[in-house]
Amino acid sequence: MRPPPALRAVPGQGAPRVIAVACALLALLGPAVAAAQGDGATVELGLGGNLVADAWNPVRVTVRDAAPSVLRVRIDEGSLLEGPRIVRYSANLPGGSGVTVFDDDLFVPTFRTLSYTLVSGRTVLASGSLGAGDADARPLDVILSGAPGRWRGAFGSDARIVDVAASDLPARAAAFDGVRTLLVDGSAAAPRAESVAAAASGGVQVVLAGPLPASQAQLGRLAGRGSARLGVGEVVRVAANPRAVRAAMAGWQPIDRQGMVQALAAERLVQPPRAPGQPLMLSLAAAYVLVTLLGLRFGGTPGLVAGLVLAAVIAAAGWRLLRPPSAELSASSTVLIGGGELALALQVDERLTLPSGEVTLPRAGRPLSPLPYAVEDGSTRVELPRWHAVAVAAHPELRTSALRFEGGRLVNTGREPLHGVYVLGLGRQPDLPAGASVTPGPGEEGGMAPPLARLAALLPAGTALASAPAAVWVALPPLSQEGSP
Amino acid sequence: MTRDSRVTTELAAAAERLRGPDMLQVLALFLAALLFVVAVRWPGAGGSNEAWFTLAQMRMVLLALAALGYGAAESGHGPASRRATAGALVMFVVLSAPFDIATYAASYPAAPLWWAVGLPFPATLAYFGLGLGLGRLATWARLGALLPLLVPAVLIVGIWVDVRLGVSVFNPLTAPLSVSVVDGVVMTAMAAATVAWLGRARSGGRSGA
């Protein structure tokens, strides 16, 4: 299935007439346009040009022999009731001779309009727009096959099935946020193993249907002896028929990643600075007024000088005691969900600003509250009123698992000690120093800290949770043990 | 007269003026009003601190009213009395500054501290000069009895002009909250003119003595 033409770029040469002619050709040629763009600039939003609303989507820009350019995406996620709410994304692309490929991820909310332009100087290299009808939040089922029609019966009637080329698969976990299933039957060109691993780690169920050719044996190893967890997703081998694929998909219980992020942000991470109580302030102020007035009345010039000195001292002391340490206070909370060797890091950064103004977070992300924001070259900017905080879900990243199950034992492979170890269904476990392991056994149940308890409610039985100094580690149970600790 | 001795003399004159019952009562009322603002606007536990905004507005309005009123009242007095009153009004600014600075520190507004602390000085002298002019005008027009009404009226007209023109120059409610170059320039120019006027009166007084 080819992507809708609107998502592929319109190549432009600068002169308005050329753009007009190109637009006219676009309208006439329809789907053929996507294939005809090889010698211009191409902007592709979504996997193979298929956007998923309310998810991170891959962005790929390909330019040939072009000067440095800027990609700008403008998304209106407002409503009739509240008016426009604009999300802006921009990225600077290096130019140069030959083909330049730029890859990134963009969180696309449910939008009313989405438009993009790729501009180099005054020349528009590509542009396009989408309407509210294109904001589809259904996850994608991706087929990598020489005969994709064969597998359609394995998916439901409302599934968004897309077939993409192996080279279209990015190697970033966040790019697969809007993908539910990746089906590989070995009949098409081999995808890179790291792309498949990124997909699984990001939460995708990778289904390897039938025997794979020798060139794709690496993929088979990801599935172990039949099925294996990898990050938040899984890799499973099934027989080469749609019924087996359907059965595997029916048994898949994906982890609610959005829910995990919400659970992280359920409590405020940053508390506003506490001012001294009103009685204390009033007492000090009243004492100052009284002393000053008495000095002025009975002290003459020395009394006035003493009053001035007292004013300076009180002002300096007040400044020192009442001034918060900085205009912005920040904190973050991270949960790393691992299955096997890889873990998906979901991080929430909260920033509280005391004066009104623009808050800049160093990573790309999306605010969890409905606010206009901008993502520029990997940093997130949000305009906030005074004494307001914003929680931003950062772009998901892959890390090496520090807590994992290995041969029935729970192992801390990281460099930091893990404490508060808890296995759902078994209870509390002993703390795990760096490099230590333990065989989970029955322990004291309950008594989890509120953040852990919120996360635990979204995880299957047998999952292990542990706290590190700056994060919560989650080890999903091996597929054979799930639900039976 | 050396510079140091002149400062000492002006300080002594201001101290003497502040000891006067009228000035002391006005200062007491002024500080009590600021105390009241702190009592009303200081936040409870965990709330956002907006105390500075109300306090800065209240302080500026009261300083403007006091400066205008004393300026109008001093227009019939001698230059030494005017200088002493102007000095006393500057002491109003200094002695109320701890309220401003402490609430500013806790509220963390976007307006810079130098503006919040600095503006009241030229503004008070500017309003004092405006009051002197107003007093002369009222005396010339034989409307001296209406001065208690004219003083707030001038302030209201200033606010109205600002609102009509969409600027922040004469409006003491908006002036301290954000930096306004026009406001700063106008107030500094008026304050300089007032100081020059008071200085000229000193030179004239000395040469006439």
C-alpha cells in the first residue's frame, strides 16, 4: 500500500510558476507522484507516509544537492470550543552535494490541520498539508512481505495495514510508537536487525511468520526458541499461515506506555517554593515600621540615618531569605521498562517557572497538559504563566536493561544498587547491589510507594520493579512465566 | 559649603521635616497601608506569591498622591521648605523599599529589580514637581481651595491619558510592573526638572540672602 500523496513532498524549484505547474501535475498524477520525486526533496511524515495521531511518528527528509534547509511543521490541535492551539516543530538540515537524509521523530497529536514546509533560503523545496480527516489514531499493522495481500486475513477489518520497504524501517524505538504489529515473512528484502529490535523494544509485537531465509537468520535469533520479550515488545515465531498470525496477535497484551507516562506524572514532581508564614512576615514588618517611626520621631537626624541603615539591612535579609534559588525549578522521573537486554526509557520532565515566560527543556518532548509548544532542533519550548509548571513527556529512548530475568533469577546488571525490589504477585524481595542476583520468592506484599503502585497497576503479574537513585527499573517477566509468578 | 556638609544639611532638613506631625502621620499611614497589603496578599502554604504586584501598585499610587499633594501644598512655601519636603518624600521611598524588595524576592516577577527599586525615586520627584506646578496654577487661577480635589484629579487624568493612548507613563498602577522606556525617560526628565527647580531656588535664595 502506498502512502497518501499529501504526505509526500511537493518538489519545488523556487519560481511560483514552477510550483504552480508542479501542483497541477501533482493533482493529475495522484499516487504516481510519490515515486516521481527522486530528484527533488522528499518529506515523509509517519512510517511509510502513514501518520498515527497521538503517537510519536518518524520524520524523514531526503534532499539532493541542496543548500542547508529548514523543515517546519505546524500542527493545530485546537478545537471549535477553545480555538487554535499550535504545535510547532522545526529542524535545521545540513546541505551539501549528493543525497542528504535527515531522520527524526515527532509527536503528532490529534490535529485539525497539519502543514509542513521545507525551505532553503527563499526557495520552498517541499510543502504539504493534512486535514482533520487524516488524523487517525489507530495503530499501524506493518507487513514486510513480497505478497502482503496474503496476510490481510490475519488482521481485523478495522486494522490499518501498511506494507513498507525494509529500508523504510527506522532504527529508533520512538518511531514505532504508533505501530502495533510488524509482520515479517522472509519473502521481501531483509530488514536491518536493529530496526526490528528497535520496533520490538518500543512496544511492537514482531511476528516472524514461517521459516526465514538464511539472510534473515539474525531476526530469528531475536525470537530465541519461539518467542521472547525485547524491551516493551516481543518477537514471536509462528507458522506461515494467517490463522497462526491471528492467534499470536490475539495473545499479545501490550504494555500501556501512555498510561505509564501518565502514572509518572500523576503527582507533581516539582513543588513551588514555600514562603515564610504570614504571621511571621507581619510581625517582622510591623516591628520594622514601629522602630522606624520611633526613630524618626525621637531620633532626629541620627534616627533617620538609623532608619535608613535598618531599611538596607531588612531589604538585604528579606532578599536573602525569601528569594527562591532560581527562576525555574525542575525535576524528572524516569521508568525504564525492560524485557531481555533492552529497556525503553519513558521520562517525564517537569519544569516550574516563577516569572512568566518561555521554558526550554533540553530534549524533544510533548507537554502532558493542553498547551501550545514548539520543538526546535531537539529542544522543547513552552510558554507559561507565572508560578506554573508543565510536565513534558520526553522522546522515548532505548537503554541497556539494568534489571532483568535470567534463568529464573532476577539480576542487577547495572552499576547502581537497586532497592525496594518488588515482584508483582510475590511481594518484596531483598535489595540488589550492583552485579547481584536473587531468585524471586514469596515476600511481604503491599506497602509499595505511590509512584511504584501506580506503575504496578499497569504491569502483568510476575513483573519486577526496583528503585534506583534517579529512576524506576521494571523487568517484564519472560513470556513463559507471565501471569504465573 | 562642601558637598558632604550639603548632604548633611539636606539630611538634617529632611529628618526635621519627617519629625513634623503631618509628615510622620502620613508616613505612618503609608507604611500601615503597605503592611495591610502584605497581610491580605501574602500567600498561604504552597500558593503562588503575588504579593509584590499589589504592593508595588499600592506603593506607587500612595507615593504619587503624597508627592503631588505635598508639592501642591509647598508651592506657597519657601525653597528651603520645598527641598526639605522633597528630601522627606525621597525618604518615604527608601523607608518603604524593604517592603518592595522582600515581596519582589518572594514573588519573582518578570520585571527587573532595578526597575522596581529605581522607578519610585524619579517618579516621586516628578510628581512632586508636578504638584508644585499644580499648586502655582491653582493659586494663579484662585482655585487653591480646590487643591484637595485637584491632586487626585491630576492622577486620574494621568491614568486616563495612559489608558487612552495605550502607554504606561503616568499610570502608577501599571508603571512599576514592567519596564517602559517612555515612562523612565519622562519620569527622569520631570525629576531632573524638579531638582533643577529646587536647586535654582537654593542658588537664588543664597544670592538673595
